[in-house]
Amino acid sequence: MIDFVGTVKHWGRQSVAHLDAPLLFIAMAIMAVGLVTVHSATFDGNQRMASQAGNMGVALAIMWFVSRLPPQKLMRLAVPLYVVGVILLVGVFLFGIKVNGAKRWLPLGFTRIQPSEIMKIAMPLMLAWYFHKFEATLRWKHHVVAALLLVVPFALIAKQPDLGTAILVGAAGFYVIFFAGLPWKVIFGLAAAGAAAAPLLWNVLHDYQRKRILTLLDPTTDPLGAGYHIIQATIAIGSGGAVGKGYLNGTQTHLEFIPEKHTDFIFAVYSEEWGLIGNGFLLFLYTLLVGRGLIIAAAAPTLFTRLLAGAITLIFFTYAFVNMGMVSGILPVVGVPLPFVSYGGTALVTLFLGIGILMSIHTHRMLVKK
């Protein structure tokens, strides 16, 4: 007679065997913060909250699937995923459709896709594979080739223009190159060269990008235009004080002063209602997330998995730092969501894809061939 109960228990254990409990718990805690904040930001009869819950279900399913893939399979996907991503970005440049003045979408007849999202994962995968391939003979020329592999998609994304995604893709690639042994003298040299080339780069920027930088320096120069976002967000953050105004009691939020309040500027909504203490709690959760990711990276058995885990972990940090920085008025507004908190399915799926990769690296670490 078949032991049905035992079979179900065994299947259940197998289903969760590849999940890293601390990482999942931290991500779920941040998502819970996101759900209640989306509810407060939209206050539309729970429609967006229910939609976001559905997005989370899809993202968690993708995370579970990816966590079961051995890193060897992820490595085999690196080159084709990167090549397909670049081809699609070229397709956007040639045949893409414009939405709100930016050509970021590629029509496929039955639907449209945003190929730049693919590169957030494809870039660190590709560079981690490349450095792993040449681990035994690694020289400075390999860093140069890696930089070229990074520059191509970065330039195509920035051209769309989509500076926020370009920054995230560029950061993902840079982290891999840095962890692969990029000398500090080269980093300082590049920083100095970038500072020297700033006047030339200024002329390359689009008008709206220049305006964002000027507005960052003094938002009051255009308080009803480009400076409006920063001014209203900083008012909301400051009015929250130490303990906040209380859940659903944010006046800046519910009187419709905060723009894009359920997506890019959701941190202003959260700060107004929960104050400095709430912000400290959220920062603590992000610190735990990054810390756990770095622990997984440090314990990874191969160069590929160490580079990939380290880059993905620091991407979480970059998401949070750039979003909080732009909402607080210390960075230009570039359209980067707050990870696991902002409303939206695409970014959430990308983030949980990264979580799934970290889980795969951690749970398969004893099976990866050195």
C-alpha cells in the first residue's frame, strides 16, 4: 500500500529544500512593508494591492524554479542570454516604439517587451562566466574585454534613453569586474578621467537629464516643474519626523502632492507615515538582505558563483541606495524603484530572479565542481 502521507511529506521537503530560509524571510518582510505601503499610496479599494500580491506570487514562483537550477545550468545560459539581450536592444534601437518620449519597448505582435530588463541579470551572468573561463590565465586584457562587453548594452540602454536601468546594468557589470580583481589604481584613474571628462559628458546628456541635475542642485528654480518631485518628496520625508504621522495618515500622500507615489516615490509615502524609526527598520532589513547575500557569495565554491552572488547582492544595495537617494534629494531622479516595495511586476520578477540565483548558489554549493 502506497504511503500517501509519507510521499506528500517527502515531496514537500524536496520542494523547499533549495530555499534559503533567512534570505526568503528577509525578502518577505520587505515585501510585507511594500504591500501595506502600496495600499496606503493608492487607497483604491485594494485593486493595486491585490495586483501587487499577484505580482509577488509570480515572482516567488520564478524564484522557486530558479533556486532548483544548478549553477552549472546558469553558467550555460550566460552567453546565449547575453547575446539575445544585445540583439533585442539593437532591435529596440531600430524598431522600438516610443512611450512618453523614450524608445524602450520592442513590439512582438502579440505583446511588447522591455529588453533592458533582461540585461540586469544577463550582464552579471555573462561577465561572471567570462572571468570563470579565463580564471587560470587572468590578465589585465580580460578586464578590458569585460569592460567592452559592459559598454555595449549600457550604451544601447542609455540611448533609449533609460538612465535608471543603464545605471543598474552598468553597476551589475562593474561589481563583477571589481570582484574579479580590478586594481584600485585603475578605479581611481577612471574616476579622475570621468571627472575631467564631465564637461564633455554634459553635452552628451539629453535636455531632460541636464535639467534633472540642475534641479538636484536647486529644486526651487523650477518648483512647479522639474523640481516638484524632489520638493514634495522631501517635504513628506521631513514631515514624518521621528515616529511618523501614522499609517494612512500621510497628508502629502493622501492630498495627492507626491507624484508616482506607488512606484518610484513610494519611499516618501513610507517615510511620512512611519518616520525616522520606520526608515531605520527598513534600512535594517536591507542591511540583513545584503549581509546574507554577501555571506552566500563568500561561501560560494567557484569564481563564477562568487562573482555572480556578489554582483547580484550589491545590485540590491544599488536599487535601494539610488531610490532613497533620489527621493531624499541627494541624487538626480532616474526612475529606479525601491526594491521589493515599489508597485510593479517587472522589477519584482527581476529582483526575485536574483534571489533565486542566490539560493541556487547556496544550496548547490557542495555539488558544484571546483
